[in-house]
Amino acid sequence: MNTERQVRLFRNGRNQALRIPRDLELPGRAATLRKEGSRLIVEPLVGPSLLDVLAKLKPLDEEFPRISRPPAEPVEF
């Protein structure tokens, strides 16, 4: 896949903008833009992982009731 192509810049109000071709679209609805020398680098914002979210949850203080597990019934295949 060719990941380089020439694009046109245009004005959107007081901002300069460019249209990103469909095959180069970034995931999500937000991105980070930074300038390194004469290059502009656009990176998608990555949300926290599920493990990060779970690590921030407070432990529950309540006890859950025991659930009895009856033995499994035989199954014929």
C-alpha cells in the first residue's frame, strides 16, 4: 500500500486544512498534531486500555452471596 501522496491544502475559516484520503484515515474522532522541523505529524489519540480503567476502580466493600453450583447434567453428542 502506498502511504504517501500529494494533497491540496485549503482554508477553512481562519485555519489551514487538508482532506485526508479514505485509505489514510485515522481511527477515532481526535488526534494530536505536532511539528518537528518542517514536518507536521498527526497521530490518533489513544484512549486508555481496559486494564488502565479497571486499575483505577475502587475495590468493592460489600460481600457477594455464594452461588451454589449444581453438578453439570450429562450431555450426549
